[in-house]
Amino acid sequence: MYFCENMKHNKKMKKIVKICLFVGIFILLALVIFSGTYFLVTYLKFKDIELNADAILSSALSINIYDSENNEIEEDNTFNTNYITLDKIPNNTKEAFLSVEDKEFYSHHGLNKKRIIKAIYNNLKSMSLKEGASTISQQLIKNTHLSNEKTFERKIKEMVLTKKLEKNFDKDKILECYLNIIYFGNNCYGIESASNYYFNKSAENLDLSESCLLAGMIKSPNKYSPILHPENAIKRRNLVLKEMEKDGKITPND
């Protein structure tokens, strides 16, 4: 009697498990279809958005100042004019940024599909946009064309513009523009300004340790500031060194 009841219970449990599994698969498929449709419709919506080549090529930034009557004050409010060409930046400096920010920069076409899929999966799990998968090309677009708002539409705009960026500029130029526009904290935009501010030298003369410290900062300029949080900055620098060693860019003796 007990055996029969146990058999019935097991069959019932198996049936419940099958139903839950079916429902789970159905929900997952519906979510994938909805996400894919939303992406496609939004992508088509923004496919004609124009790339501003001048914004890419110019690292100079400016602010408008107005008086109490809302009249613009005509003054030269341009900053971040310390542009440095890629050929003057030490190889270790370039490799430090590539190792920590975009290892496959020279092999992808603007978007790292593996990182995107992983980020989408993790964001769907957390129902947020906490994890990004931005390449150096995407970061350049974000800093020159878009705001910092975390929305799916902004991300799709970024992807559309990144593909156009890669069609219009070669990799070296993209890397050069990126290094001249990224923010390092303390009103330092671009690696030349940052190098002068933090080390009192041109980026041409950065050594390996200094290069890794600056490369590590851009994830969070305040948190990894060598002035405000030196311990954090050193830990982050060491992580960049390890990534470079892992990528075969340096050896333990460097």
C-alpha cells in the first residue's frame, strides 16, 4: 500500500517538474523573442543616426558661461587641448590600456560579441544594466556622442555609431582619439593632461608603472585616484600589470 502511494507521489512530482520546466523554457523563449524584436526595432530606428567626425577628431572641450540675465559671456572657455599623437605614446602605455580595457581591440570590428552576450545574460538575471561590455571604440562614441544614462536605447545608439566609427577610422586613429578624450579625474581629460597632472611629465615619458596606474584609473577615476586613494590605485595598477603579463606583453622582470 505504502509502495503504491509512493509511486503515485513520484509520478505526481515528475509531472510537476515537467510542467515547471516547460513553463520556464516558454518564458525564456518569450523573453529572447521579445528582446530580439525590441533590439531590431530600436536598431532600425537609429540606423540613420550620423557620426560626428569632428567630435571624434577633436579632444578640445568647451563650456558656455552666462551672466545673470542669461546672456552668453564671450570668453575662450576651451580646455583639454593637450593632444598627443599615438606614435609619441610609449608602447607599454598603449598595451596597458588594451590589456585592461579591450584585449581584442585590433581583432574585433567595434563590438565584442562574446562580452555582449555575457553582459546581456548577467543583466537579464539581475534585471538591471549593471554590467557593460564596452570596447574602446564604444567608449570613444559614448564620450563624444552620448550621455552616461544607462538605458537600452542609449546602448543601441552606441552600437550603431560604433559600427560607423569602425568603417570611417582605422584602429590606430580610434585608439589615439580614445586616449586623448578619456577622463582621469581632477578635470584631466586625455592622457597628456593626466600625465602632466599626476606625474609632472609628458605622456611620452611615462614608464610601465605609471602607465598601468593611469590605465587602471579610468574604470573609476575617484576610487582609483593616487591622490585620494593611493592604496586602491596601487592595487588596481598591480591588476593591470598582471593582465599585461597574462597577455604576454611584459615579463615578471620588466
